[in-house]
Amino acid sequence: MKVVIADDEDLARRLVREYLANETGIEIVAECTNGFEAVKAVTEHRPDVIFLDIQMPKLDGFEALELIERDVAVVFVTAFDQYAMRAFDAAAVDYLLKPFSADRFRSALKKVEQRLGEARPASQSDELRTAARAPGEYLDRIVVKEGTRVHIIPVGKLDYAEAQDDYVGLRSEGKTWLKQQTIGSLEAALNPKRFVRLHRGYIVNLDRITRLEPNTKDTWIAVLTDGSRIPVSRGGYTRFNSLTAG
Amino acid sequence: MHPVLTNWRSALLYLATWIPLGCVLGLLVSVSGNLNTLETAAIITPVTIVLAFVCLSPWYVCRSLPLKSAGTFRLFGQHVLAAMVVSAAVLLVARVTASTLTDVRPGLDAQLRMADPVLAVMVALVYLLSIALHYVVIEAQTSRRSELLAREAELRALKAQVNPHFLFNSLNSISALTASDPGRAREMCIQLADFLRTSLRLGQRPSIPFREEIELTRMYLGVEQVRFGQKLQVSLDVAAACADCEVPALLIQPLVENAVKHGIALLDSGGEILMLARMGKDGLQFSIENPYDPAAPSSRNGIGLTNVRQRLEARYGMAARLEVEASDEVYRVTLVLPVRA
């Protein structure tokens, strides 16, 4: 079994390593100290399982997981218990709370082995992404991957998002970034006071809307500060008005 | 010093309120003594001025005789007696003024005598009213102060709770060390225990000497240095003059925790926490700065600072300052406490 360990603390990695040393058939293919490295290591080494800390420099564990496209079993290893239930509801195989015993660790490994035998549902990250947030708490940045490079878009710099098949196109600072995500799950993650779903295929940053122009009988066109023209459906028009009226 | 006299504006305002009071007094005296306006003004002006200052004296009297200190009757008796003395003294002032004026206005003396009872009763009543007002003011002050102290204690208790994540992470480090380096594992157990014990002990006190707070900070950072290793560097420079200043307990602890949790921990290569304490003209000045990653996901780092700010306000009002500067790479918090060694 190929393993990646991602934790910014040397001692925490040492402990996982020590527990793994008692097992047979384990190969540690990479150790990472931040979220970027974790994403890279999974892409390069195609591990079966990653032991993932949540609070890490650059990208936290959940953000790293969003960018990991490969099918890999995830075991969170953290001192924070507030994400536990949500991570479970989604697709994390296990959730180890620091400090944990060798027995507890072994049972996590067992679960990983079982999981590796089964066929897994493909897109775990979408569910996990939505599940990882407390109600009333919204994204303050979006991570996207372009090739091997990771780009971070603060939500304040997002002009609009456009649905494109299995992807969303994120328009920010004159560039469009593609991310594998449904527009619905992105909408749920954004603050509804700052972003409005103007159309089935579009979410727009309220600050960017300069005016709405009538188009056909029941539809409008939103003109943004950069001149982009976004179609507005009837439902979108109602949502926009209820937001700006309040 | 009476609070009214601590600045010019309030002193002038106070004297201004005596102008209508003096007019009322003058009206009563002029009617009962059959005096004209000029005569009344000549007598009542010095009387009013004397009375204005005498009516400040209850500030001291009321504080030495708090409402709950003695039986109601005794308290009442003492104040009535004082009012009679004040009344007699003011009457004497009026009499002296009138007699110096008898050369210009013969018979003024005798006319004023007719107004004596009215003047005596009015002066006594005004003085008693002043006593009552002073009790109200003092009571309001005490209740506000105890309210602030209670709030301060509440906030301090909140902060005295050791951050559970710090505890769990430290225990995890100990767990990792037990196999590879038992000696250091034991050492860290002891460091952690020392920190916990000290922080519990200090948290029970409203204020502590600054050096004890610094000592606690050192213990805390000692534990974190085991966890973070080379990533966490510390530089601590405390002027000797600050050591004995009395400061609110566990006030800077959350600032240090923030510097580690939101600064150093989220940087790939870590960095140095720089702390500096000096005595300035406004009191004790403490600053803490750390490198940080402005792009790091912002995770509720406002709570610790808000707590510190509220405690400062509860304790010192506007006299303390808390400033936060965040540049591209360095996060700095500066704290100024109006305290002396």
C-alpha cells in the first residue's frame, strides 16, 4: 500500500511513520509539510492513501483535497474535532483525532484496506467541499489547479462563474480559470449576500453589476464593470431584486 | 479633589448652575426683607458664592459616611446638624456684608434680619439637597466600577481557558517523542504541566507583575518550540523597568498564541516572533510582531484580539491602546498600558 503523509509538524509525521513501521506491505512514497506539496505528491506518486492534516501552510487539508483529482483514500489527522462529522458524512475514510493510539491507527488502516477493495463513488471532493463548512460560513478564497500549478482566487476578486459542462469557468482579473465543480455546489459555498445566481449557468459578484438591460419579454442582460454581458433569467431577476431591495 | 473641579469646563458649568439658584434665593430674601434689587444683589452675591463652594464639601462627607455605614437616624442627624452649621455660617456672611453696607444704606441691617428665617431655611435645604445628589453620584460611580470589574473578571476567566488545540497538539508531540526520545518526551510533559499550572494560577488574579506574564509566555513558547522545532524562533527583549508593573493577568497570552497559530504555523519555513517591552511616557509599551502569510485562509483570528480589547476597555477605559498593523509580510500588535512600576 502506497502512503503519503501530509502534516506540517515534524513530530506528528514521525508518529504516523512509527505506527506505519509496525505494519507490513506499507510504502511511504512522500512526506509533505504543506497543502501544495500534498496535491503534488498525490499527482506524482498515485498513493492509495493520504494521511492529511487540516491546518497547514499555503493550502489547508480541505483545500488540498479539492485539488486532488485522483481517487485516493483520505484519513484526516488533526487536533480539531469540529470538522469530524462533516468529513465522515462526505467521503473521508477515517478521522483521527490527535493524539491517537496505535490501535486506533490500525483500525483506520483496516478501513482503508476495505475501501480499496470496493469501487468508490467518483466525485468525493464536491460533497466534501460543501460538507466541510459550517452553516453561515462561506468560502473566502477558491483554489484552482492549472497543470501542476495551484492558483488562489480570493472571492472578492471573482467577477462571475459560468457553468461549462462538468466545470465552472471562474472569471477573475481578466482571466478565466477552469475548475471541476458543479455551479450548484459553488453557489452553496459562496456568500449569498455577495453573489447572486442570475441564470442557470451564471453566478455573479454583486459588486460587479453596473446595470440590467431588458432583453426579451422575460429576460434581461446584466452589464458588468468590465463590460461583460451576462444573461439574466426571470428567476435571476427576482433574486437580484430581492437582494438589492434588502 | 472634587470631580467637578478637575477641569475648567465642568467647574464653570457648576458655577453657572448657581446663577438661577442665586436668583431664587435673592427673590425670596427681597420679598421677605422688603429690599430693592441692588441691595439684594449686594448681599446675595457673596452668599451664593460661599454656598456654591460649601455645597461641594458633601463629596468628602458622603464618602466618609457611606449610606450603609450607620443607622438611618444617625446619618440623618449628622447631616442635619451639618446643614444647621452651614446655614449659620452663611447667615453670618450675610450679616457681615449687610453691616459693612449700613454706612451707605442705613437700616439695611434691620431689614435683612426680617429675611433671616427664610434665608436660613433655604440654605439648609440647598445643602441637604447637595448631600442627596452627592450620594446619588457616588452610588452610580461605585455601581459602574463594580460592573466593569465584574466584566473584566468574566473576560479574564474566558481567556484563562487553555486553548484545547494547543493541548491536543502538544500531547500528540509527546506521544511521538515517547518512542524515539523518551527523555525529551518527559521534559515536554513537565514543560506543559508547568505552563498549565501557572496559567491556572495567574488566571485567578486580576493583575500580576509583568515579569510573571512574560514568564508564562516563555513557558508557552517553550512547549510550542518542541512542536514546531526550527520553524519557531523567539526573541524577547523586556526592559528591567517593566518587570514590576502590575498588568491584567493573561492579557498578552492570546496575542502570543495568535502569533504562533495564525503566523508562524501557517508559514512553510516558519519565522521569528519578536517581542519588545519598554517604559514610555504613556506607560508600559509592549509590541509583538511575527511574519505571516497574507494569503493564508483566514480563520477567525479576531476573537483573541477582541477579547484583549474589551478587557482593556473594561479596565482602563480610553487610557489604554491596542494597535494592529499588518503589512505584506509582518503582523504587529502594539499595546500601551497606563501603568507604572
